[in-house]
Amino acid sequence: MLYRCEGSIPELEGERVILRRLSARDAQAMYECWADPEVRRYADLPDMPNAEAAAEMIGLLNRLSLTDDGLRWGIHASDGGLIGSCGLNWWQLEGAYRGEIGCELASAYWGRGYMREAVGLLIDYAFGEMGLNRLEALADPRNERAGRLFHALGFTLEGRLRQYRHTDQGFVDADMHALLRPDWRFHSEILRIRS
């Protein structure tokens, strides 16, 4: 039976982060994240002039889950604060069984392992519950942090898509990182052995 989201965004809990549905009350925190110049440097985010624009974006993201076109969680640190978001920008089941990951984290929380844990929860859900076979993550080649994150999570750098996106900086390349279900199982087993 094929996975159907139909607006249901389950809470996912890790050791230090909880992923939960974004709501209007998260608008200010997400505005601060999405408007941060450091976060925006390599991200393909729309203009974010104020918290109202963030609330509109949250509404759009939640509506995408109603039609199975996207799935987005807010990332909450164990202390309860919202520090970013992650999810599947889209997925395709029949014929491909693949999805594309998108994520961003407030710069004050970089380098602490929060995003690695959050995306790890997302990966487990995508393969374990949704039945996907392939996850993709596109990252600006200059975004070395993203490259290290995906490598640490077991993704393979498959190549560079030249001038793949148009941003306010013009056309930019994108590195294609991918993780297959068999690689996830192997990587998960290695991590269990190490812990």
C-alpha cells in the first residue's frame, strides 16, 4: 500500500531534537531563521521581510502536506526552542520511490549536531514509513557544511548539476547527494555497532 500523508505530520523524537508540525505560533522563530543572511547564503529561500511572511510560508508548507506534495517539520531543541526546519520538498512513490530533502538551521545552532540528528530522523521516516528507495539532497557546492552533513549521514556525492538553480546571485550549480535504502541500512548498522 502506498504511503499517503494527507496532512498528517507525525511528531518524531530523537535524543536532542523533536520534529513536529510547524504552526502559526512558530512564525517569529522561523522568520529569524529564514531571514538570517548566513542561512540564506546558499539556500533557495523566498524573500522573508517579516514574521507575517514566515507565517504565510508555514501555511503553504502545511498545505503541501494535504496534497502529498511536501512534508515539513519544525526542529525543536530539547530545551523546547524552535531552531529550524527540515522535510521532503517533494516525493514520488510510483515508478521512482524517491524524495528530495530540504533543511535549514538557525546559524546560532550550527556545528552542534542538531541538523544531523534531525535529518537522521527524517531519513528513518522516509525509508521506514514512507517506503522510499532513494533520497536526494541538492546543495550549493560552496556550502561545505551541507556537503559534510550529507556525507556523515551516508549520502554519496553523485555529481554536479551545472547552473541548476536561478537565485538572486544568478545561476548557481548544485551538488547532487543521494542515499539509497540499502546504503541506509548498512550505514545504520555501522552506527549501531559503533555506539
